[in-house]
Amino acid sequence: MSMSKVAIVRGTDPPDMTVRALEMVNASEAVSAEKPVLIKPNYVNTEHPSTGITTDSRVIEGVVAFLKKRDTKEVIIGEGTGYGDTFDAFRIAGVHDVAEKWKVGMVDLNKDEFIEVTPANHVTLKKVKIAKTALESTIISVPKLKPHRWTGVTLSLKNMMGTMTPKGSMHRHLNQNIVDLASAVTPRIAVIDGIIAGEGHETSGNPVEMNLVIAGTDPVAVDAVGAAVMCIAPEGVKHLRLAEERGLGTHQLEHIQILGEPIERRLEESSRHRL
């Protein structure tokens, strides 16, 4: 059985860290030249990334820089925020500046055309309306490193909720629905923003300075490593177990090759950097 590779990069230059992490896991192999690339951050609301709630635009810039160096034809930054206006969230986080600098598009997925699909091998989510842009693109999920009250963690798989409507319909059978949704819109690359992570729960606003980026081409493995960095046992995160059973990746740390920073060192340092 081949090992999934996940890179943990520590530093003080988020764009450069992100590029290095993506290079370490050969992420360019997961990008199709035939399809546009959708960079999907997490703007559950319009709070600034320094709160530990939303994705740092400097990590997004690193993803864009990585793609542009490889002559990716079309790059789009897209999100459908849960609370507030998506473009307000982009402006507050600095995404507008990144898009203008690199000449990439932006889209509010909440206002996109939606297409109803049936997730493959679904269990609880029989039909779901997904933004057309997401269905037609190679997806790079760029969530914030933070826990969640109901699902343990909210990372690259759960981040796909921003591509569908209505979001409230997900909350019954949430863990299974996350996996069903990820079967329909599977991230090909996951990049977790752990520059300033969140503690407590998904919108608590308890920031922790960690100065790291986690990346890989197995989104389940990336989420498992992200969970472990937060001292959350991956095997205790139900949707990660279900995702592995569905064949979306592995959540078992013994089947994941960690490149760069060891998990243990990040745990020791995070305890000393509460903001």
C-alpha cells in the first residue's frame, strides 16, 4: 500500500511556505491542464483571518503563485460564505488584492448557477445542488486550521459545504453528508492555513499563532494531519473514518508520510503561542 504524502512547512513567509509545501508533495501532478482550477478558501463569515476563523489571503497567494509558475490557464478564487457577503469577506481578508496582483478571477459561489447532482454511492445525501464553477473545476481546498463543535474538525472536506446550497440542509447526518458531498466535489489538493489557527470551535475567535502550512494531494490525509496537529485524534473524527471507507483517502497516520516538520514539534510549540 502506497503512503499518502503530507507536507508541514513552518516559517514566516506564508506565500513561500505554501509554494514549498505544494512542491514537496508534487501537487502539480494533481492539476489538469484541461480544466480551470478553483481555489476554495473558508469564509464561513467575514471576520479577518487574524481571528483564527477565516483563510489567510497570503496562503491563497502562495497557491496562486504555485499555479502561475506552472502556466495554469485559468485560476479562480471562489467561495460561498455562510454568514455575510462573500465579496465583503474577500475584501476584508485581502483576497481582492491577491486577485488583482495575479490577474485571477473571483466568484461568489452563492450566486453561481447551481446544478443538482447525485453523489456517487451516497448514503444520506441523495441529491445536492452544487455550484457549476465547482463541478467544472479542479478544486484546491484551502481551509483554516480549526476545530468544530459537531464534527471535531472543519478542514478541507467540510470546506466543500461552501460549494452547495442550501447549506442548512447538511446539518442532519452532518458527518455522513460531508462524505457524500466530497464524493461529488472532491478536492484534488488540500492546503491548510495554520498561520494563525483557531482554538475552541469554528467561530470562537480564539487565535493561536502556529506559523505553518499543511498540504497534500490526499485531502483525507491532510485533514488527519491537521487534526493531529490540533491534538485531535484522527480516528475520533467520524467523517474522516467514513471518507476512508468510501475510498477518498486515508485518515490513518501510520499510512501517511509526513514531510518537513514533525507533528510532535508543532504540538509543543503551539502550546506556547496563544494570542
